Amino acid sequence: MNNSAARNILSLYQRHADAFACQRSRALFEKSWLDKFIGTIGKKGHVLDIGCGNAQPIAEYFIQQGFQLTGIDGAPAMLDRARRRFPEQRWLKQDMRELALGDTFDGLIAWDSFFHLPQQDQQKMFPLFAQHSHPGSALIFTSGPSNGIAIGQFAGEPLFHASLAPEEYRTLLNENGFEIIDMVIEDPQCSGHTIWLAKRE
């Protein structure tokens, strides 16, 4: 069950892109954290949105703030929506686990995307974050509150989530050159999300 749910993430979002667009909140409850992220970058620049979905509302917010945006996602139906709405930005079909863009970014965000990866794949992402950042780059991602696997549901199908322990995320960030700026477990001001904000040293 867990393995099949993990393997089916991209196809699930591909098949249910319309349902996601209808159900995804655009109230921007994430705004305070997005603003902290922007403050950590300290200037306008280029943001890499890892698992960008249809670009609303998060990528849209960065574009409105004057950032250049590169969005990657493994579901073409999601990217089609992003590309139609923001044709001047760069949208790439890419499995985040194979990220190799040959460039660095001023900010990297993996909001409600990275946590769909199995735990071993999450561990392997941190060197990729480092490869796509430079000193001063900001990194923000959401995780679970503790080590484990959780199966939710979307469009009547199992939806896989996994998390490492907070101590392991701290170690991985440190080992890959990131200093933690802020971290809140199940932030009540952000719809209960567990959020990590770090800066490349």
C-alpha cells in the first residue's frame, strides 16, 4: 500500500489536475513564511519552485513580487496550467529527485511537495538543494512533524506523505551547508504546517 501510493504521486496529480486547481486554497495562508523567505534572500532574484503544481498561489506570489521563476513538476497537466497563466516564466517537466539544472538560484522552495517523497529519497534531496544554491540562497520546505509515513486521500485515492525526524533534517541541512533561520512544528498560524527556513552559508 505505502509503496504503491508513493509511486503513484505524479500520476495522481496528473490525472486530477483539475480537481487540485479547484480545491487548492488561494487564500495565501503561507504569506508570512513566504515573506520571511523573501527577506532571507534580501533582494529580487531567481526562485526555483520545486513541485510548483499549477503555480497558484505560491509561484504567482513570487512573480507578483518581481521574482524570476523557474518551476519544476512531474505532472505535465499541472505545468500546462502554470505555463498558460504565466508564459513569461520557465516551467520544466522534471522529477525533483533527478534535479540537474546546471544553475543556482537565489531561493529554493519545496512547499507541500518534498514531503511526498519516501524517506530515503528525501535524504538524497539535500545535496541537490546545495547544488542548486549559492552562498546567501534561501531554502524553505515543509515536512511532517516527526519521523514516519502518513497516507492521506485526494480525489478518492491514497496520497502518500513521509517525514524524517526533525533532528535528521537539522543534520542534513548542516551537512549540506545550510544554516537554519527558523523552524516551526505544526504552525497554527499556517494551517498546521511544519516549516523549515534555512540559508546557504
